[in-house]
Amino acid sequence: MPDPATYRPAPGTIPEAPGVYRFSDPQGRVIYVGKAKSLRQRLNSYFADIAGLHPRTRQMVTTAGHVQWTVVGTEVEALQLEYNWIKEFDPRFNVRYRDDKTYPVLAVTLNEEYPRLHVYRGPRRKGVRYFGPYAHAWAIRETLDLLLRVFPARTCSAGVFKRHGQIGRPCLLGYIDKCSAPCVGRVDAEEHRRIVEDFAEFLSGRTDRMVRELERRMQTASEELEFEKAARLRDDIGALKRAMERQAVVLGDGTDADVVAFAQDELEAAVQVFHVRGGRVRGQRGWVIDKTDDTPDTAALVERFVTQYYGEQAALAESADDASQPVPKEILVPELPADAGALQQWLTGLRGSRVSLRVPQRGDKRALAETVERNAKEAFTQHKLRRAGDLTARSAALQELQEALGLDQAPLRIECIDVSHVQGTNVVASLVVFEDGLAKKSDYRRFEVRDGAQGGDVASIAEVVRRRFRRYLAENRDGVDGAGGAAGIDGVDGPPADTEAGPEAVDESMPKVRTGIDPETGRPKKFAYAPNLLVVDGGQPQVEAAADVLADLGVHDVAVCGLAKRLEEVWLPGDPDPVILSRTSEALYLLQRARDEAHRFAITYHRQRRSKSMVASELDGVPGLGPARRQALLKHFGSMRKIRAAEVDEIAGLPGFGRRTAEAVVAALHPADEADSGGGNPGARKDEQHAAEHQAAGTSAEGAPGR
């Protein structure tokens, strides 16, 4: 465990100017980023008596190996640089505002010819407009069900839309007038897009105009004695009003605002945000975070939340080319941070117009803030009840593994390897990672097994372990010489972009060589960190193979074990008898989860490889059919069965295909049909006829006795 005194900057070298600092571990991985009005005052507080520090802060300074800082001109620049570094390095000791669940949104795919309305979870995409988030998916579906009567837009998937277009009949929603059925041509693309745009306008808050327009049309229909049309419009108005009633007015002045509230204890905090647009609550979000540094006061939490959340929302809107405004006009918080002015100025820059950051004092806004606070407290209570068992179980599992396998410390990072193949073909392997008992999918890796494919699972395991740890050794040997001038991010010459770093911006006591860090991006390399425990799927032979490879490479600080499927035995290298864990053991359950996850990941990759190889084998060698055209065929038809059933004209009509290529594809997939149809080489048909005659006479075409 590093001693903070070993990397403490020399007295007088830390500037008193405002700036941003970051702590890194001995391998160069950034573990904490912070900002300060006075770098000297703030950094000196980390090197005071360790016993007086917050427990999380004490853990951070004893994990770090060096500290680095950058001087900036203003507090707004410090906010921007701190946000950029947190986003870039993802430090483990910073407060992380990540959703405790994935919130659904209502997506409108304006980038398609016939836009679609559907429930969506995931990253934002260009050309798609999003409404929400909503607390529950059923809330979106209820709203859609009400509004589709008025705005009969398409909600089906691309496959369903295409299929109904081919059969010439609409789906059930088309028959009950909840879809305008563009798939069968009831409306053209322009009219359908107009319906979708009216739907998006209504959800954007322009409800009064839409209701007035429907009332005008109803009155006109009534005057022209079109009573059935007037009745339908009357029902549409009722549906719109019911949808509006579900979103009650909470702010009478029609303000666009986000209302934020917190509930916390010494180690964690719950955050709730109500999104109010046009005076109505349009969405709600919640987070539960670990307070991994000493930020016990609400003002510090507000500052971190506003910086990270709205910076991320602005980046998402920019990447998705979304026209919606990521920052509202008002942000109502329980307390103002010390640098509220700089924060408000930064938010104004993100929005492009003035943003008000304030504490509500009275009236509707104060009442709504109290409601959000009650929601935050309720969410925090539920989180505590739910996570208590999970955290206890994970801690017990790691402790049991340490004791059962005789490890020096609990295996906080576990890597598991599994091999997948069918009778030795398309051999692939997977490597999954668990940190603190939870899957870390960003570190998963896939391998195409080459040398070990002929030697079975044992040789394949050995090859994967060798490749994984060779990369680990190589990436930790390679360093970046930071000598010459002021060092920038992790030893790369020059200051970070968009900062005003001078010679005083660097701690001269920092090491000049970093291992395991990509010099271009400043991020850890793919295999830069070794696991505490390596698990292989198999018994003693697989474990011995993995252990032998580690010994040959000189890696002695990684424990190895195997989990055999038959009786769930745990095998250790050099031990003739397995370790038997109780069936109710949390340690066994953790190993099983890692093994099953590795198996799932390997099977998925193997199926992808096998599917590609099947297509390649059947269409391989067709004249004029390269990889791009093979992929285009499969994408258009969806499967080899449909490609075999396709006619020459259908294939020739695809972009990039001609009739000659289409005939070659059909001939390759139907050689017997080609021979029967009279096409092909007459000499070949004559040889086949000659061979058939000899076969009937009891001899082969070469004159050998037939069987």
C-alpha cells in the first residue's frame, strides 16, 4: 500500500492558483479528479494526518502513487476541465451519477421514410427524437394507446412493416384505425410524416393549439352535416384531454425546469430529478451513488451532479443531432454550491441562453421540491433494503473464496476463460471479468483459437492464457518517456488540450515512465491489469495447462483454479484432489456465475462465426461474388433458405448485382436443377450420362467394378 508521503509534492511547488488535479495509482491509472480555487490549500489537505481523513479519502490517497495538476484561468474553465477528465478517465473514487436502472423513453424515428413510434432503452442515435424519460414502460404504452386514436402513426418493427407490405394486408392496429397503414399504401410517406410530426408537436407541449384545431374541424364537420366525422373528432378531443389529464399541471406559469433533490448518509446518496416542461411533469429519473470522496454536504453533491449530468446530456444531444434542449431554463436545487455563479455561467454556455440555478423558497416550486425530496428519501430507503443482501452476499463470496483457495487477499478481480467449438471447428474462446463480484462487461474479450484448435480444450486454454498474459507483460513493459518539457496527460509531452498549463502545472517528482497506459489516449491498455484469480472452465488438465503457461511467462502473482461442470468441483494446480464447496456457498455461486457468463459469451461468438462460415462455404467460389455481395445477399434475404428459394430476376434486381452474377448464384445453390434445365457445359452432361450408364451396368465411369 503506497504511503502518501512518498509522492507528496515538495513544499512550495504547488501553486495557489485555481486548477484541476488528479491522483493516479502506481500503474498510471487515474483514480480521482477534483478542482479547487487554490490548488495548494486543497492538495495539502490530502497529505495531512491520515487518521483524520474521511475513510474513502484515506483509501484513495493510500491507493494513489502520484498526483498531477493543471492551472486554469477561471472557475468556469476548471468546471469544464474537471468534467472532461472525469468523462475521459472514469476515476473509481469520483462520485458517479449512473442510473440505478435503464429508464425507457418514447422514440420517434424521424430518420426513416415511414417514422416509427416505440419504447426505447439505450444510447441516442442521430435523426431520432426522444421524449421522456418515463419511470415505467407501461406509462409510455398507455400514453401511446390514447394518442394513436388521434395520431395513427406506425408502431410496428421493420420486419412486421415489410411483411404486411408483402402480403398486402394491414395489421390489427390498421383495422381498428390506430394505424394509418402506410405499409399497404393507405397514406403516402408525406402524409404519414405529417401525422408523426403532429404527434411530436403535441408531446412537446403544444397541446392547446392541437385541441383548438380539432375543435375547429369538428365544428366545420357539424355545420356541413358530416355528423359521423364530427363524432370521431369529438372522441379524438376527449382522448387528447385524457392524455393531458395524466400529466397534471404542477407549475402554473408554464416553466421549463428540472427539480433536483437528495437523500444521503455517510457513504451513499440518492438523487431524484423531475423534468417539468410547459408546467407539466414530463419525466422522472433517479440515481443511487457511492460517496467515494469526502463530500458530505449537499452543496458539493449539487455541484457534482449538475456538472456531470448536464455535461453528459449536452454531449448526447450533440452526438445524436437532437434538436431538443438538453438544459432547461431553471434548475431548482436544495442548496447552492459555493461557486454557483461559475456553474450558472457554464450552464448558460451549454444552453445558449440564460439558465437560472436557484433554491425555491415558496409557492408551487417549493411544494414540488418537497415532493421530489420525499421521492428521493423513499428511493434511498428501498435501495438500502435491496442492496443490503447483495452487498453482504458479494463480500461473503469473496471472503469464502480467499479462505477456500488459500489466497493472500480477496480476489477483487476475477477472470474466467471458456472455449466453444463443434467437433474442433470454429474454435473460439471468451474471457469475462468480474470486479467486486459484479460483471464488468467493458473488459470482456473474445479470441479466435488458432494453434490450440487441433489439441482440444486443454491446448486451447493454454493458447488463450498465453496470449492474454503475453499482452499483459508487453503492455506493462512499454513506457512513455516524458522527459523534455512539461508533461501532459500521463507523461505525453505538452499540456492537455484546451487548458493553460505552464511549467508550474506539473509535479516534477512524478515518474517519467508509465506502464500499462496508452500514450495517445491516456487510457489503460486492454490487458494492462492482471486478475487476482484466473478461473478456467474444466478440471485438472485445463488448470495444469493454465498454470504451466503462467509459470513459463514468469507470472507468479495470479492464482488459478478450474470449475468442473459434472460435480461443480474446484480444482487447483498441483493438487490431486478437488476442493468441494458447499452447494449453498456464496463462493461457489460466484464461480458458477463467472463460468456461466463465460460460456454464454463464448457460445454467442461461436454462433456468429459459424453462421458466417456457413454462408461463406455455400457461396464461396461463385464468380463475381465477393464478401460484400455475399453480405448484401444475406442482409436482403435474411437466411440461406430464402436465398435458395430466390429467382434469378429477384437476385439480379439487387443493387450491384447483374444477371450473370445472379445466374451464377442460382447455379451454385441448385447444381442439380441447372443440369436438369439443360444449361451448363454439354460435355459435362455427356460425361454424367456416360457415368450413369456404366453405373447401371455395374461399373464406374473409370471402368472399375461398381459397388
